[in-house]
Amino acid sequence: MPKTEVVLFSESGGRCPFIQWLDKLPPKVQDKCLVRIERLAEVGHELRRPEADFLKDGIYELRVSYQGTHYRVLYFFHGKRAVISHGLVKEKRVSPGDIELAVKRRDQFSTDPPAYTYLG
């Protein structure tokens, strides 16, 4: 199975919401998130629980837990690419607002992928 290209969503000003969120996390959590992203690149759409799950409206989550805290990385697919929207700390469930934000970013990305792809 070919690897899935994983890219990060960038806002029009070049800001990458995922990187800004990730940089604030403890190093161990950062490492666990990056391992999940590597798994997403390896298996793409085939990634399932407990590592990932489908939420709704084409939005998926990577699932990371550390010391009783549940972290989620929201993403969507665009063609053969997986696009990381943003990360969050989950309380009881992923909030509808976070899902709506990922849907909005998916819609923006689909209009002009190069303009919304983080280049580092």
C-alpha cells in the first residue's frame, strides 16, 4: 500500500495552528502525537481505533492519551493526502466547534491546496 502524504493546514497568513498547539505540549505528548502522524502516513484511510477514529463530515481524529489526559489531532483527506487541521485536549468529547473548525479548514484547503499547505 502506498504511503499517504501528510501535510499541515496553514492559515492564509502562514500560521500553522497544529504546530502552535504542539509546541505548547510536554515533550512526551509531542512524541506520541508525532508517532500517530507517522502511522497515519503509513496506513492512511486504514488507520482505526484505538489510534484514530472517524468523527463526522469527513473529519477524523488521531487519538493520544498521556497521564489521564486525552489529546486529539483533527484531520481530513484531500485526494491522497491527509491534512492535519489542529489539535486539542478532549474533555468528554470533541466539541462540535472543533469539528466545525476542521470542516471550515477542509473547505478552505480544497479551494487552493498550495495556499493552505504549511511549508515550515
